[in-house]
Amino acid sequence: MEKPRWQDWIRERDDPRIASTQPEALDDITVLDLSYKSFAGCYCSSLLAEFGAEVLRIEPPEGDFIRKCTPYGVLYKGEGLNYLSEGRNKFHITLNLEKPEAREMLKSLVAQADVLIETFRPGQMEAWGIGYETLKAINPRLIYASITLFGQFGPQSHSRMPGYDNVIQAMSGNQYDNGEMLPEGKTYDECPWAVPTKAGPWIGWIVAGTYMAVGILAALHWREQTGEGQALDVSAVEAYTSLEDWAAIWYQGAGVVSERFGNLSIGGWLYCFAPTRDGAVFLGGLRLEMWQAFADMLGKWDEWGAAEWKDLADFSTREEQLKWAERVFAETSQYTTEELVRMAVEYGQHGRLAPITPVVAPVCSPEATMRDPNWLDRGIFTPVQDPVYGEIIVAQAQYKLSETPIRTKWVCRPVGYDNEYIYLKYLGLGPRKLKKLKEAGII
Amino acid sequence: MAEPTWQNYKETKFSKPLPLKGIRVLEVCTLLLGPSGPGFLARLGAEVIKCEVPPMGDTLRSMAPFSYFFKDQSTSLIRPNPNKYWIGLDLHKPEGQQVFLELAAKADIVEENLRPGVMERWNVGYRQILEVNPSIIYIAKTGFGQWGQYAEENRPSNDGAAQGMSGYAWISRFPGRPPLKNRLYICDSYGALLGEVAVLAALHYRDRTGKGQYIELSQSEAIMRTMSWVWPYQQMTGKGAGPAGNRDVSICPADTFRCADDTFVAIAAPDEAEFRGLCQAMGRPELAEDPRFQDHLTRLQEEHAVEILRIIAEWVRTRTAEEIERLAEEYGFAASRVRSIQDVVENAHSRARGFLTEVDDPLLGEFLDYEFPVMMSRTSPRVRWSVRPVGFDNEYVMKYILGKSNDEIRRLYECGALGKWAQVRGRRPPPDWDGKTGLILSRE
């Protein structure tokens, strides 16, 4: 029998369509998520919940403020759209930590949990008497994960500043040198868009939450070996800074402060967005042969003397990049995006330097992305049948696993939706007791 | 503050164990999407063996800001590649493939970011590794995954392609301007980070059951996962998500403003107490009572948001960033100047925490690197050493891990399966290297 093609063989094993028939990697883990006013914490617990961890999302009785952080104030069935996407697979309970009785209930949950995630200002949990030192005594196996703006220690950890995504981005260093260059002789008043520019998505929060998920899982592995829990501390600013790749070394080695370079890349050539007749494409050719292939693809092999090129570093200085960008953009502007993308795929098959292929990719609107058959086929935008909210499209199945794939069972829950089930399951509190707790403002 | 837990954290890192001690990772990775993942694990204490095709190795070795090389090394190579062991192994050659399988048999995790099917063509793909190590955890990171139309077309990808194809760049610019490529290689670095969530979840599953598995990650899909509201918004409203410059359309007020001295400051004050504080700081306490701004959902509505941001912008234009940072602390809202890399590197708080960590590298000398940004009280991650020339640790890996004899190693060199660096910038050692320092074996 012939061996099946690799892509068919692996698809049979990791297509998200069969995910629900597979085991879950983290279904032995219970997580308490106390995040407040922080998408970092919510995102972190989502990543664990997608792998099957039982996440108890603990909110104050009025709900987490983050639910009201929604684009242009748009709500869907009373829910903000960010939270609608990130309540996934979690059980939602309420607990008023301002009340001592509620804190005792939290301790009982901690005794039965593996991980606790919190995002309060440093010192808040201690002030409530539920800081790590106290909880560790209750459950030495606990992994206690704090995500804040500045972290749990260090001179600025005493700051009372709240940590929102746009401020994280500004503090990280990654906004400063991102954005369009101010055209020569122009002012900010004339070009209010040529300023340090942040990324649109909540990437500062999300990077912090993702790092914490990695930290929690590493701590979990350590606990499997030794039985020991521990405390984890992420400063969201440091987390987002740390994805920066070369600027800190450049500054230390050469004293240069990285400044905005628009759609070109200080880090190397060929690596830019270029205009087309109907939009823009990304061009990538980080090996000399790829840059040569690109020139060849445009029919410029002889005119540009591509055969003589020796080293990409010769093209990577500021002046050379600006010079070559002008030449390249004049060419790309004559084609449509689709034409250029096809030319590159073609070149990779039949070009002079094939299989060397210059990277040419369309710059899409997220609308186009959501319609792209390639992504639909790969299950990223498969609507979730949510028991409360109906059919909802969120991004999911972002990685595909052959043994323990992730899955989205539901996208969100209203505030306190799971109080009955969870308090009965973990604390044996039935309807009558819960009613009293509710009346007392404890849940 | 949890004083006892974090006391002397920076000073006591090296008296603690590492969380991934004993985990061996084999990487065949280039540029950033590939190597960054094992780089995170290496900071957490995994033993990472980086395989490069000699003598040129990782393409990333060519990359440097405006062609500036740090001691002849690519500046870009440093952050994704600490604490690794570097071998120059030619996987085109059967002898190289054999060595790789011997290493894979002794590894826990394999990471690669080649195009689909390439590893299999080299006889070191997932199916072939399964024969020597059935419990392997294997992650392949690419632009488009292993299957589907774009994978079938064998399209190459870069970070910038993913920024374009996901819509990330589309919404990260000012309205009316062309899409803006983020200056970070965010789809590479973030894709790699997210991939490690899957790898470590798989490790937990292996700890429980002994079973390994295959993981595929597309960097475009990874970055789509971060664009939370965009997808349900498009579904619910039938409208495309658009750009908004520095304004956060989900939080109000939250924007970047120009100060009196033409520097920039980011401000956020969405919850009621924060907004009240900001209004007081502006000397406009009545704004907090204005029906247009009475609660967060009301402020978020387009005309109200535009108006309050205009009012704040006018105020900021008369102040310096320092003043506003001070007022933010005093009145309880969030604000920061837009910090440059100089501000970041010289930040006293980050240095006190050890996030900016001093590396005393045998080849590169002393410099500050970013520590893994999850501080772990019991098992502190840390950077110990930095990047190495192609094939620098061949002898160590062949001898210490595979137990090869001198003759066997010599034969591997002779057939070209093993190799070392080319005498090219980015590949060779720093110019002041003495031919010995940093080598673990064979220093003579």
C-alpha cells in the first residue's frame, strides 16, 4: 500500500472537525480566574480552558468592568464583543471579595484548585488576607499567577496606576518606533498620522496573558516532578517589550535609538509593504537569492544587475532601502495585488531561480480574511453554537494537535450564570444557602 | 506586596532550579517564528540543541538594523537564541539525517519551521521520528499550516505576510492612510510564544499519559486569535473592522496625545473613578457629570468618544509628559510617555527586577538581555549565555550526548554531515575571539 501523502495523513489526525472526539490535555486542572479590568488574565485563562482546564471565572456581583470594554459601545445580547470572544469554556461565578465571608469561600476554592490567576494592583490580595503567603499555607501545590502593569516587586510596583492596553503599548518601547515617518519639511499638524502608532488589537494585554500561560504550564510541569507550587509574576510592560528583537542591542552596541521607518524594516531588506494598483502587498526576501528572484519576477534581472549582487547587507542601510523602495514601488504599483501574488507562486514553480520564491502576500482587510476559503477550510472561523448567545464567530483552532486538540464549547456566559452548579460542586451550597449569600451581597 | 515571596528575587535566581530541567529540545529553525519558541524553553531550563545547515546556518544571521552587527553577530539573533547548543548538521546528507534521528530518539520535543513536507523529504519528518521515539512532541510552525490551499501551493511566509493576510496591519493604522506593517515581527514572535502554550500543554499530557503528539501552528492563524472583537463585530454588524489610529475603540478615553514639547503620552481612564480623576486633573470636574460622558458605554459611542478625546487632546497640548504622568499617579488614571528604546534599556524598575538582565557571555562580553518575563518564585527562568557561530558545539553534542568516538566525529566532518561556520559576518565568532573561550570540548 502506498504511503499516504503527508498533508492528507496529518489532516486526518489534526483537523479541528474531529477535535471533539479527542482527549483534552488539561482536563485534570482547575483554574480560578480572578481577573479584573484586565484582558490579559481573561486571555490567559482562555488558553487553558481551550485545552480543557476547568476554569472558574470569579467576578464581583456586578460583573467585570472588562465586559463593558467593547468597540464603539456595541453590545450583543447585553455583552461586550471582546468579552464575548474570551469567556470561552469558562464557568462564571460571582464573589464579592470585599466581604470577609466571600474571602473564606475563596480559600475553600483555593484548597481544591491548581492555579489562581489575579490581576489586582500589587498588595490588594494581601490587603484582603488572600495573598500568596496565606493561600500557599492552604494549598502548597497552588500555582499563583499575577499579571499587572509593573509586577509584584521593584520600585514602581507600589504605583496605583491601572494597566490598560494602550498604556502598556506606550510603556513597552514598541509604539515609539512604529508608524509612518514625518515627511521632510512637514509638521505633525499637517500629518497627524505620522506619529508613534500603537497596534490596533489588545496585543499588550494578550502577550502578557500568553506569557503567563507558558509560565503556568512550566510551573505545572515542575509540580508534576516535585509536588511544589509557586508564585508567578508578569509585568505586562516587560512581557510586550520582550518580543522586541534588535533595538535594545543596537542601542547598547551603537548608541542608536530606533526611530519610525514606516512600512520598511530597519531590521533588513527586502521586507516591506508595497503599494499595488488596488491596495498593497507584503514583500519578503531575506536571502539574497529571494531578492534576486523578486527582481527577476518583475523582469528587472538585467536592468537592475541582479546577477552581480553580492550581499543583502549592501541593500539594508537606510539610504539604500529608501532608494530601492522607490524603484520597487514604481513597479508594484503597476500590478494588482492578485497579479503579484500569482506571479510569485508561478515564479516558485517555473522561474529562473525556482524553487526559490519571493514572498508576496496580500494585505487584506479583516473582512476579506474572514471570507478567505483557506482559513474557512482550516476551521478558524467555524461558528460556535453557544447555548446562551447562539451562533457566534470567534477566532479558534489557532493550533491543531493530533492527540489533544483545543476546542470551543461555548464563547461566553452572563455574570454569575454558573453560581448554582459551581457552588454546589465545590462548596456543597444548595439553592437555599445561595439565596442567603446573595441577599447578604456575598455572591 | 508579597515581600517574603519576592525578596531578593534577582539575586537568588541562581540558587533555584529551572522548571524544564531535563527536557531536551531539538530545533531545525530559522528566522524568528522558529527559533523564538525553543528560545523561550531554553530560558526555562530546557536543553535546546539548535541544528543549522553549515556553513551559513540560520538566515536570521544576516539580519541587523541598517546593517549594524554587534561584535560581528546579527543583533536579531540574540533575543530568540539564548542558552542553546549549536550544531552544524547538514540534513541533506544521509549521515546528517542519521545523526538527527539519533538525537531525536533522545529528545522530548522537536521544533521546526520549514515548509510542509521538507523534513519528511529529508527523512527526519514526524512519521520517521515516531519510529525511533513514539512519545515525541513535535511542533511545525509555518505561514499557512500543513494542509489547505495555501499549504498545497507551497507558499512561503514571513511575519509581514501574516500581518497582511490576517488583517492585523489593516486595523493598526490611521484612517485614510495605507495599511501599516508593525515594526515588531509580531506574528513571528507571538506565533512562537503561542506555540509554546501548545507544546507545554502537550508536555503536561505526556506527563500524565506518556503519549506525545504532533502540533501545527500557522502564524497567520495565531495572530487572528489576538484580534478578539474584530470577528464577532463583523458577524454582528455586517461591517468591516476599520482602523482608528492610536485610539482604543473599546476603551474610552484611551488614546495617545501630543504634549506641549511635541513628545507623546498615552492616557487611559475608562472606569468611573479613573475618569473622574482625569477630569479633576484637567481642572474640568464637571465633565464627569456631563450626560454625554456619564458612563463607559455612553462615552464609547462615536460622537461622545470623539468629543472627549478632543477635549483631552487640547489639554495635553499645554502640558509635558512628565506633568501628566505625575497627575496620573495623583488622580488614579493611567498615563505614560511613549517610551523609546533608550527609556526601556535605562529603566531603573526593570533593572531592579532583573528583567533587564546582565549577561556575561564568553564570546559577546557583557550586555543586557531581556529575561523571560514570567518571574517564577521557585524556579527562576534565566539567560545564561548567548549566541554562537554555526557548529560551535558540535564536539560537545556528538561526544557528551551521542557518545561518538573521535573517529566517528572525524568521518562526519569528512562527509560534510557536520560542519562549522563560514568566515562571514554573522556566522563567524567575534573578531576578538581567542579560538578557545566558550568552547566546551576540544579547546586545543
